Amino acid sequence: MAADRQAKNAPARVRARVREEQALALRAEGLSYQKIGDRMGVAKATAYKWVNRALDRLLERLPEEAARVRRLELERLDAMQRALWDQAMAGDVKAINTILRIMERRARLLALDAPERQDLRMSGGVDFSQGVTPENVHYLAARIMTVLRMEEEDGPGEA
């Protein structure tokens, strides 16, 4: 375990991370990969690689950061609601309306008002709940062809 910690904090690895973060900052400023490479004294491909590594690390952290911010916002909403609760229970209309807005904000943060997932299966066995699949497309195409053949045999409108 100590070896793992040393490897992550090894001077060469730290320097590499710093370079990658600098490359990402330059990209955020609008520089091309070629200009980033020129400025940092490396090839365009290396600049591209550094920027993408830094972006990958950033994307890995986003869900954790979003959850942390969400928790903080919920704690703030709770504190505001507690501060107004007694007034609202005493009939203060302004406090009641404010608490209702706090509750609406909490519901949005937690996606409590999101529409329920609908059953996307169609009669005849097509299930779109996992998205459009090649099997669904083939099945529907076969059904359409069957209906078209029946119209050809029976005439229009009688399928």
C-alpha cells in the first residue's frame, strides 16, 4: 500500500499531472493543440494526450462534486425551512409560501417531480424500454412488410 501511495505521489507523476493541467488550462483559453504543444515544448500529439488525460480526470470527479454540492444545497434548504417553520405553523402566509418554494426547490434538486417512466413496450412484443435495438427495427420492418403485402392482396384500407 505504501508503494501505491509513493507511486501516485512520485515527483515525476506530480510533474506530469501539473503539465496536463497546464495544457488543459491553455486549451480552455482557446489555444489549439499545436499552439499548446509549441508553448509547452512538446509535439501536438503530446499536447492532445495531456489535455485528454486532464479532461478524463475532471470528468471522473464531476459526479462526486455534483453530489457534494447537492448535499450542501439540501442542508441549506433544511436550515431555511427550520428557521421559518414555527412562523408557518402559526399561520404566517409569507412563511408558508416561502417554505413551499423551499420544498419545490428540494423536489427539483432530488428530481422528485420527474415524470414516471412509462412502459414503452408495444403490442406485438417490441420493447423500447432499453432504446431502439436492431431486433426491434427488424421486427417492425417485418410487421410493416406483412401489412403492405396484405394491402396488395386485399386492396387498400382492408389490412
